[in-house]
Amino acid sequence: MPKEGAFQIPLHGTRQGFTLMELLVTLVVVGILCAAVGGVLRNATGSINQATDALDNLTRMRSLELVLGEALRDARALQLSQDEKRYLEEDGFYDSAEGDYRYRGEEEALGFCLDRPFLSAERDGCMHWVVLEVRTGEETDAPSLWLVDVSFLNGIDNPVGDDWGDNALFAEEAELPTREVCLLKEAESIRFTHWQLDETDMTGEPEPLELEAEEVEGDYALELPDYIEMEIKLPKMDAETLVFDYSVRRNGI
């Protein structure tokens, strides 16, 4: 028999561990906490990705503002020669009523000529037909801005569409060197407007007039603008209008 006053370990009614119900409740609580933490992490990751994309697009827009501004100041106003017009008319690709300046002015496209690549300050011996065009993504339906830079020899190559048909003098089987680059991705809206300054106003102040579509749309223009506006709306940002000087008309064509 145990001695009186000695410590005794109870043999009955002792709690040996957790019940099944307690374990299930614990697992449910842990699962809820993990799901909540996972949701917070996913939201945080999504916010970081959105902020990164927005910053990337903003940086691209500022770079585009600088590069496009310089390119339009360096732009050349090329006109089709009489031989080029004749060859195009013979092949049915051209109507002189469309104009003869190599300029494209549309709501979703801007095209002009440079004597250097768009993304380089160094001349390479070629002319360049530069087009900035808005393309809609197949999955997101969001507009993106793309650059198409075609190298060509003026009077020899046709930078738009097919080359000079069956005319032996200008026939060329090889495709012209072309570079395509996405400049802005997944914007909410991108729009160009093309303006000319009317200096016939009686007040002496030039009056801005938006060029009509038939004057500038397509690959050949009847008129050239004095400046171009580009309205851009990026996600989670206010719309911004960039204004670019296109001074070839004032400098003499």
C-alpha cells in the first residue's frame, strides 16, 4: 500500500490527447487562416504586378514622347516621282487624287519618312518609312502601340505594299528590311489627330484646323500637318495628350 501523504498518479479520468472533433475544428481553422493569408498574398502580388506594369508603361510613354518628338522634327517630306506615280497607276495601286506625299494620318496610325532608323540617331544610308499603329490584342481587346520601320531606297523601293510590279527597273523579289517593336502595351485608348495651322485668319493669329480624313488617310497624303496630337489613356492613370511638332511644311517642302 502506498504510504500516507505520498504523491499518487490518477489512473482514471486522465486526458490522453485531442479528440477527433477537436482535430477537425483545428484543421478547419488552420485552413481558413491559410486561405485568408493566401488571398492577401495573391492580392498583394497582383497589386505589385499592376504597379510594375503601370510604371513600365509610364516609362515607355515618356521615352516615346522624347523619341517621337525628335523623329518628327527630323522627318522628311518625300513626294512620289512622276515615274513612281506612273508605275503605281499602271498596276492599279494608286490614284493621283489620293495625294503624293508619303504621310499617313489616321486616328489609329501615323506614318512618315526619316533618313535614319526610328530608334537610332545614326543614319544607315536608307530612307525609313515609319508607321506607329494601334493594334488590338486578341485576348484582352486592349489597344497597344506598335512601331513598323521599313528601310527603303527612295525612287527604287516601294515601302508600302507590293513593290513596283512587273517593271524591270524597279522589280525586287526580296522583302524590304522591316523592324516591328511594341512601344506601349495594353493601354485603354490611343488616338492621333492631325492639325494644320491656317494663317489666313483676319486676326493674324494662326487658327488650328484638324485635317480631314481624305486629306491624310492611307499611305499618300494631299496635305501635311503642322503638328500631331496623341491622346493616351493608360490603366489607372488620367488621359494625357502629347503634342508633337511636324515642321516640314513650314520649313519648306
